[in-house]
Amino acid sequence: MTREFRKDIRGRGASSNFTNRYDKLKYEPTEEDFDNWAEEKPLLKTQVFKDSSRTIITENKSPDVGFRFSINAYRGCEHGCAYCYARPTHEYLGLSPGLDFESKIFVKEEAPTLLREALMKPSWKPEVINISGITDCYQPLERKMQLTRGCLEVLAEFKNPVSMITKNHLIVRDLDIFKKMAEYDGILIFVSVTSLDPELIKVLEPRTSHPVSRLKAIETLAREGIPVGVNVAPCIPGLTDHEMPEILKRARDAGAQFAGYVPLRLPSSVLPIFEEWLEVHRPLRKEKVLNSVRDMRGGKLNDARFGSRMRGEGPRAEHLAQMFALYTRKYGLNVKEFNLSTAHFQRPGDQLKFDID
């Protein structure tokens, strides 16, 4: 996989556009695509495109992912996380998983309408729907587009339960909907915290919320009675793994009841992008991090096998699992059992139906 190397592009996780695996032709940003090109750190402008998909609910068939159905109103993500496992999905659009993924965003403007149509079908049996199975539903564009909020309004109307995960404090905007959903056990939220180091987050996850803001989001949600947890993900060996105990403690202090973690995954075209990120932003740690990943992946930098890919293998992976178990127990996380309920699902108009003898 080839790319034109650029040093550090302000506000972006990737530093270049890697060649799409499926295309012989490639597109590289030109000077016209950047603001302040003369600066040492140019700013790449975001472009928004309409996604004309006619369906919105996707069925997941991976046995090690904790949900069956998901909604993604956005393709691509401005958050620009250097390690994002969703980057290869942009290659299916004929684009690069590098800079294109975080600067060329496709939006499903009809997402709420498509969701309503799907839930109205008799074939839909109420089941938990996850929002943000691929890209973050509260990425910066959501502030303007409000597609996630529109989908939540539909789900609340049908009382179909939903789980969510995000790295953005913007989620508290929709607290009014969450409070209604919580009344019938219809909402569960996880906030991802990768690191508490704001300088690291600024370059690793450049357009996400500050770590303190994420903890404040947990606090706000918990205070209003919304079931909320923290996801220590990805846990990057040799870079952020040592922060797990403190992240769990700070999240518990903020009101989190649940916790999860996922070790760093580097599937397909994500690997060279993350390697380049290390070259640009953490060159002295590059070999330590990559060797630590190999320790958890059977000597390789990625292991796609179900059952292993989400946890890793070997002594380092086992140590990580033991540390997570120890500190979740110490801080009282994952003690309370909580299950989202489908018992209250109803289609609009159902309550108007009467049996006539």
C-alpha cells in the first residue's frame, strides 16, 4: 500500500491518503483542498456528500460483537481516530481509508424516515438496535445534521430499545429523549475513554471531546438516571494500557455503572495508517507499541479470528484481562445487572385497535 507522505495535518489523525486496495487509480488532496497551505500544519477541509442508501438497519453476523442490529447515519468520521477499524469501509466507496475517511463524509439524510419505515414493517420483531456500530453517531457533523437525534426520536416513539457508544460530549444534548427511554429500560450508553492525556488525544483522536468532557458526559447522564458505562477502548499496549485503572476509577467517580475494554485492533488498511501515525507523532515509541501488539496477536500485528480479535492472546492479553477484572471489582463496576427491554415496543396506532365480538 503506497501513499504520499505528509508530516502533520492539523486536526486529522491520518497524515496521508493510502492507496485504495480495490482501485488502480488513486486521488491525492491538492493544494486547493487545504486551508493555510503555507503553514507547517495545513488544515484539510471536510466535504459532505449525500448517501442515497435505501435501508438503515444493518444486521451484524460477527459472533464476538455484542449486538445483532445497528444504525449508522454517517459513513466516514471526522473524529479522525488514527486506529479506527472502520477506515477500510471507505475503500468500498472508491476512496482512501486515510485522509478521505475523515474528510469526505457521507450522510444518510433520510435515516429517520428509513428507520420509521423499517420499524413499521410487520417483519420487524423488536430487538435492541445499536447506534455507532461503525462510525461515531455524535461526530461533529451531528451538531448540524441531527440525524442521530432524529433516529432516537423514532426509536422512542416505537419504544424500541437502543444501545449507544460515543467519544463525544455532544451526546448530552439528547438527554430529554434518554430520560423518556430510561423509564422503560430502553437505553444504555457507553462513553469511550482511550486516554486521560489531552495532548495524546489531540493527535490520536483529533476531533473527539477532551477526556474531561467525556467524564462530564458520564456524570451528566448518570445524574439524570441514564444507565451509563465506560469503554476503555482501544487499549493500546505500550501506549495507553497503563491508564486503565485510572480511567475506570475516574469513570466510576463520575457515575458509571458498567465498563468494557477492547485491545487495539489493526485490520487490513488500518495497520499502515497507524504505523504512519506512530512515525509522525510517537516515533520513539513505535517499536515498543508494535512489539507489544505482536505479543498479544501471536507474533502478528493483527489476528482476525473470532474470539481472539476482541481480546488477544498470550501473557500480555491475559494480564490486561486480569487488570480489568481486578479494577472493575475494586471500583464496583459491572455489579448491577441491566437488560434492555423489548416488552414495551409498539407501533404508532396499535393502542387504537380494539377487538370486536
